[in-house]
Amino acid sequence: MGEAVNPYTYMVYIHATAANLFEPSQKYFNETRKDDFPPLEASEKLWKKMEEAFDLISSWLDKNSGSYPYVMVETISYADFVIMSRLIWGKSLFGVDSPEWARIASWNGGRWGKYAKEFERYEIMS
């Protein structure tokens, strides 16, 4: 599951992740991952690949009769948290009101925005 989405979320999110770090952390992050940074001109192609990866996962979830939101039908599983980790990363990174998050949340008929909403209760620990 993570293998379907992981490489593309990482490549799409890496520039924004670096930009959101404090300067000393940013320097270390950039130095240790310099070979991972895709050229900025490849950004739109990577967004498309990431969307295709979420399309694939959506097709798997559709096999649950389309009426159940989770990988294991009615039960939240580790696989759901793998998916959610990528969604939360994007939502936190770009901001809940950003065009980037709106783009992700709208994919597959708004499935990922609804999915993220379902997991909001797990985002904050008290």
C-alpha cells in the first residue's frame, strides 16, 4: 500500500518539507537528501503520478462494495494509517486551506478529503 504512494508523495512533498524546516534543520535535510530532490520542472508530472497512485488505492477500496471506507471494510487497519500518514503529511505541509491540499482532497470524487476527515480524531494526542 505504502509502496504505491510513497515514492510519489515523497518526491512531491520534499521541496515543501525542506522549505518548512528551521534553517539549521533545513541545511541538514538538504545536504542529506540532495540526490532525492527532483527538478522543480518535474513537479507537475510527479503530482500526476501521485494522483495515479491514489487512483490505484481508490480502486482497491472500491472493491469493498464502495460503501465501506477502510481497507479492512469496517475496521481501521494499519494499511489505513499508512494511507493517512501521506494525507496528513500533505495537509500539514501545505495547509488545510491551500490549493495543494484542495487538489489532493478532491481526487477520486473527494474520497481523500472525506478519508482525512474521518481520521482527524487521531491527529492530536492529549
